[in-house]
Amino acid sequence: MAQIELEGIERVFTLGDSEVHALNAVSLTIEAGEYVAVMGPSGSGKSTLLNLLGLLDRPDAGHYRLEGRDVTTLSADEQATVRRSRIGFVFQSFHLVPRLTAAENIALPLMLAGMPASERSTRVKRALKDFGLQTRADHRPEELSGGQRQRVAIARATIMQPAVLLADEPTGNLDRHTGQEVTALLEALNASGTTLIVVTHDPSMGERARRRLMMEDGALVRDLRGGTDADRGASGS
């Protein structure tokens, strides 16, 4: 099961002569299948936390256990393997490869994993159907609307059937209606068992999550479940 455990996570960046504590003594457990929104003002540590959860960055101190395994002790290659097989990413700016078609973008993680072409084709066709993209399979990103691009991005993020899906402002570049469609897609994936962790500035999206983590100055200051404070205290420890 995709349980996430963070214990005493610290991340410090040096800017000129000063040190910035992007994450400060963050301890946290997220159970498999949870739907969590990470919220807080700009510079509070939300994206740094997401990068650490996605193994795009390493903490300066503390431990991160994913499914019971301490992934902070793994080599870069080992972390890449875990990231490729267990974690999916959805970004505000889509991050699609411009020269590849929608189908080719979705297939990319399968190619990197060395999946045979026949199985790859079957999975991609199913994803195109599931995300309503059959008629856009051969279109490149510049030929797609914002909502279609984000659907391609979500299909690519979930094609390896990851246990954890991390979304950084996934509706930030979309109009309200399209944003609601994308949110519904993410919530459907969560309903099927995927752990969903969303960084958002949007209060309405945050309120849809069953749990909200409020961050300030690199610290987890509130842990709200179902509209009430969890048994955490303000220190985040």
C-alpha cells in the first residue's frame, strides 16, 4: 500500500549569505488512497514538499518512507526506478514534449520502462479512450486545447498505474469549466485507489479534498480532516 511517512524532514537552500529553510521539521503520514490538498501562501514550502515526495529532490535531514521503504537512502538510479513505477506527476504547465503526438506523449513512460510495443499500444489506446482523447491521438500539443493537454498529461502520469499521483496547481492554467473537468478526472483516479496529493492556491479545490495540509514558512501548521483540525498541533511534528 502507498503509505507515505515523513519524519523530521528539513530542506535548506542557500541564497547569497543567507539560508532559507524551505522545509522545517516536517513530519507527516499519508495513508494509501487518501485525497490531500497542500495549501499555503507562496514561499511556504508547498512545491518543495511535492518535489521531495516525488523524489525530484532530497531532504537535508530526516527520513521519507514510501510503502515502508526508506527512499531517502536510495541511489539516484534506484530513486528514478521508484519514481517511474510508483509515482505520477501532473503540472500546471503540462510539460508535454512538443514534437510528440498525444499518443506518443502518453506512451513515453512505457517506452522508458522498456515495455514491448504491442502491450504499449494496447495501454495507450485504452488511456486515449478513458480520457476522451481518441480523436486527438495524432495531434501535437500546440494543436490541443488547454484541457486536452492536461488530459494528455494526466493520462501520461497514470499510464504506469502509479500508487501516488502528485499534482502541482493542475487547474492553474485552465478556465473554470475545464478546471472542474480536470478535477473530476483526478478525483475519479483517487476513487479507484490512487493516493492523490494536490498543491493548490484555489480554496474551492482545497475544500474538495478530504484532508488539507496548511503550510507556512516551511512548516506544517495545520492538518485539517473533514473540516476539523487533526490531532497534530501547530508545530507539524
